Amino acid sequence: MASSDLDALLRVTSPSYRGESPPDIAFGTYDGAVGRMVLAVSGKGLAACSYDDEHVVFERVSRHVGTFIGPDARRLDPVRRELDAYFSGRLRAFATPVDLALTTSFARTVLQKTMAVPYGTTATLDEIAERIGRPRALRAVGNALNSNPVCVVVPCHRVVPGDGTLGDYAGGAAAKRHLLTVETRALA
């Protein structure tokens, strides 16, 4: 979706959108090494860094985070710069705060444990399930990771099945492989 198309979406679907004042939720896109990602930044932090369609993310954000949504480069550009630095191997830890408002309580717990997986390493689904005190909840842990609304920044790509495969990833297997490669190369 082109920038003008996104602006039109915001004007049509967000009744409180007023181009003259900063929105409560900054909304836009990032085109990077793993494709287009949809960004949403609330007053608490990055609420979305998603591979999903702009309309889907917009609907979710407007339902759960806030309805005064619009473009705001002042709040989106720092996230874009951090993503650029990450993909070039220059950034290992994001400074942008994360807002997990689009998650359930269980998913929030899983994603918080996932944020503790060190850069350039992986953890298994079993390990994450153990860390949250639910060792038999592998499917639920996998679902929480697959529904991560803040991909890359909350590094669900660092969690793999115990069988040695890459496993599922919202951005696809090639994107997950690329993210893991960026990190291992940066450490080398």
C-alpha cells in the first residue's frame, strides 16, 4: 500500500483522524529486508510491527489500543531507524519500548520471556514453556508466538521447535532464516 493509500485509509476509517494534530497512535509502514511491515506506536510504545495487511492491523489497533490513528513521522521514524540498524547488523537491542496491548495475558507472558532470549541465540518451544511454568503448554506457546504483534522487536524468530527445524513464523520461513542469519553474522 503506497503512502497516499495508507493516508486515505486513515482518513476514511478513523473518524477522529485530523491531519493537523498528532494522533494518539502513529501508524505507518516499514519496507525492509524481510518485506513490508505495518507499524503502530502508542503512548506506551511499539504496539505493532506486523507482517499482516495494513487493514487488519489498523482494525486490531483501533479496536484494542485507540481510535485517533494517523501518520506521525516524529514517532515512527525512530523505530524505522532502529529496524534499519538491526537489519544491517549494527543493533542488537531495541531501545523502543514495547506496548503489548494487542496480546492476551498468556501471550504477554510468553512474549516477555521471549524478549529475554539473547541476540544471536535460539531457544526451543520447550524452554519457553518451562520458563513460564507451563511445560506441557507447547501448542499454546506456539500460538502465542505466531500471534506476536511486534515481530522482530519482540524476537519470536529466536524460538524454534525442539526437532531442529525453523518452525513457523508470521513472515514466513525465508524471513525467519534471514533474521537469524543477520544475528549470527553480526556476532561473527
